[in-house]
Amino acid sequence: MPDLLVRGVDEKLVKALKERAGAHGRSAEAEHRQILAEALARPRRRSLGELLASIPDVGTDADFERVESEGKAPRVFD
């Protein structure tokens, strides 16, 4: 497995990393790997069907009916 060396890290960040690692019961190196993995992991791509299924079922079809008007369209950008 490749190694990663990070130079010039602020001492406050190193201290925060060690504290966070201790809170999670890991070494600072293991915590660093976990942080990188979480930051760089790409979310699973969802299919169009999954995206459509995730839209909440609110309102009724009547809420989206087209309203036909007899007059001219209103001037909304003037």
C-alpha cells in the first residue's frame, strides 16, 4: 500500500487529530486514514427511478393543473 507524507501541518491540527483519534479509540494514523476515506469517498450513484421514488408524495394532481387564461401573459420582468 502506498504511503502518504504530509508536511507543514499546523501543530493545532495535529493536536486536534490526536484528540479525535483518542476519542474514537484509534491511532492518529488510523484516524487520518478514516478522515481521508470519508472526505474522498464518492456517494453511490442513484438511478433515475430511485431519484423519482425519493420525491415526497405531497399535494394532489389538481395542484399542478394548467390554468388557461383568456388575456395576455402578465409582464413579470418589468
